[in-house]
Amino acid sequence: MPWHPRRRARPEQVAGTPTSADPVEEDPALSAVRDPGPAVPVRSTEADDVTPGVRIAAAWSWRLIVIAAALGLAIVLVVQLRLIVIPLLIAVLVSALLVPFVSFLVARRWPKGIAIAVAMIVAIGIVSGLLWLAVQQITSEFPTVRQRTVESYRTFTAFLLDSPLHITSEQLNGFIASVMQSVQEDGQALWSGALSVGSTLGHVVTGVLLALFSLLFILIDGRSIWSWVVRILPTRARPAFDGAGRAGWHTLVNYARTQILVATIDAVGIGAGAFLLGLPLAIPIAVLVFLGSFVPIVGAVLTGSVAVFIALVYNGPGIALAMLAVVLGVQQLEGHVLQPLLMGAAVKVHPLAVVLVVAAGSMLAGIPGALFAVPIAAVVNVMIGYIASGAWRTSDDPLRYHGDVLWQTVPRQPPRPRRSRRVEPSGSAAGTGTAPTLPDNDTPRPRQGDRP
């Protein structure tokens, strides 16, 4: 039987289906959707009027303000507690020099107590010896220095009288008399200053004892002290902070070791030049250069200028030029030979960062600020870089972290990519589908039976 498609019934033929003639009742909900009514104006808020750039700038601004406020509060606390903070920082800096020496002695099977005692005695002996040499030469050469000072004063007075400035002897004597009168009138201020010097001397003695006490316990139980500090933090933050602290300590050890070696070479070079040129107080000049070299770049320049000034006053312009040549030669040796040779992988601040950090430290805390500004900046930089890099998640050894390139005087050579050379598969290696990889300098040796 042939198949025929079945016709569909028209709407008017289906029972119950409304036709076009019948009225259709529409659902009120559907009618409300189709006809929403008059449009209501939407009011724009202030947040909609602010551009995304302004929002981002505002977000960064209040965060930077909070960080600056926290740093300012920390600086104020450090300044107020400087009589405790400065000896503690000195102890930490000296311990960075003595801890490797103590570890060396302990590795040679020395008892730890004896090793710490020897390290403390050596450090105190070196400092005391330098001060004794400086004081002894000052006291022994005081008559000669006084005689040279009088001669230099007379020479300078004669130069002023014969100079184009046309200064008369009456004007010069009047200036000297006014200076002496001001000194006599300010006698009470001088006495109060002497009393303040006495109180400052008491603070110095207290600070020295506190520094020695802190140094002793850092050498004895430094690891336990650091572990206690780490346990204060939350558990999730301990690995990052512990790794950052170890990396910062490694940086401080390298910095202190390099700086004391560079300071010794600078002091020996400039002191020997001053002695050979016949300058008075050659040993105090060398001690001053040694202490000033712990402030990188700036300290060596200032102490060298003091040596040149002494040569100019006591020995004349020719010796002063020779002393200037000695100072410049030592500075060039330090900058182009000692720093690249001795620093190696040690983290070191950039010269521009040194000048800025030393200037800020000296403005905030004077000489102690200039002394500790560079090592603190280097350690903080390494710690922040270590945490930001996430190296504590992948590496168990924080000493492998070398810090940022901006804070390195010696640029590192980027690692050269190792090029691999594949060998034609032969024998059993042909069935595996893989070929051994050889380094750059290794070449496959021909086997017996292989064609050249």
C-alpha cells in the first residue's frame, strides 16, 4: 500500500483552540515583561566617575603612606633607643667577622668555649693595639706637632698679609681678639659641654660593655636566638623569613669580611705613604683611614682628604700633591682591583646607592648612621628579594640566592647555554629510539667497524 503523508488539522478545526475571531486573554506577567513601563533614570555614583587609573593610584598611595608611617615609627624608636641599638648593631657586625673564625677553630676540634675566648681576645687585642699606637704617637710627637703648628700659623698669617685680599695686621689681630673674647664669654657653655662630655663618656663605657656582652652571647648561642625570633612569627611565614634571614646573614658576613680586608689595605697604603713623605702622625692617619674605610667610598675619600690637608699644613704644597697622588692611587687600586677581586659572589651595593644611603644615614643618625647604613641596606635588600623571588619554596639552601643585580658592584656573567650533540644510534641504542647527549667538549669516539 502506498504511503501518504497525513495532513495536519487547521487551528480552527482543533477543539479548544482559539481562532483569530476569539479574544485571547494574555498573562499579566508576560504583559509586564513585554511592556516594562516608563524608563527610570539611573543615577551615577562617585565610584563610577573615577577613572581606573585614579583608583589604582589611590590604592597604591594609601598603602605607601602606611608603609612610610611604619618606617618612620621604626626610625623614631631606633633613635630614641640608640644607646641600646648602636651597641647591638656593633656586636652583630663584629660577630659577622668572628663567627667564621670560631667555626674554623671548632672544625679543627677546638672546644667551642676556648674558640670563642680566643676570638674575643684577638678582636679586643687588635682594637686596643690600634688605639694604643695612635695615642702613643700623638703624645710622643706632640712637641714637634706644636712647633710645626706655630710655624704654619706664621706662614699662613704672612700669606694673608701679602695676599691680594689686602688684609692688614690690625684686622687680623682684631679677628683673633674677637675669637678669644667669644671663647671667654662662652665659658659657662664650655663647662656645660664638658659635663655633657663626661656623661657621654659614661654612655660610651656602657655601650662598650653592652656590645661585648651581646657579642659573647651571639657567638655562644646565636642559632638558638635566631630560632626563637623565627618562632615568634606565624607558622606559614617561618620558612620564608628563616631563609631570608640566612641569606641576609651570608650577605653580612661577606660584606664585613671584604670591608675589613679593603680597610686594612687602604690604611697600610695611605699610612705608608704618609710615613715615607715625612708627615706627622702617620699612624693616627692610618688608624683613621682604617676606621673610615668601613663606610664604603665616602669614608675613604674623607679620611684621605684629611691626610692631604695635614700634608699641606705641615709639609707644604709639594708634599701635599704627592700625598694626594698616593691617596688617589690607593683609591684606584681599591676600586679597580680589590673590589672586583675580593667581592666575587659577595653582595655589594652600587656606588650610587652607597652615596644615597650613607647621606640618609648620616642625616638621621650621624656617624653611626653612616657606618651602619650600607650593611643594613644590603641585608634588607637581599631579604626582600629572597622573599619576593619565592626561592624559599624551591630551594632548601638560602645561600644560593645572590640578590639583585642593582646591588652588585661586579656584574655576573650570564650562564652559557649548554649545547647538546646527538650521536647516531648504533647497536642496542638504535632500537630504543633515544641517543645519548654529550657535552660541548666531548666528541664520540669511532668504534671498530664504523665508516669514517
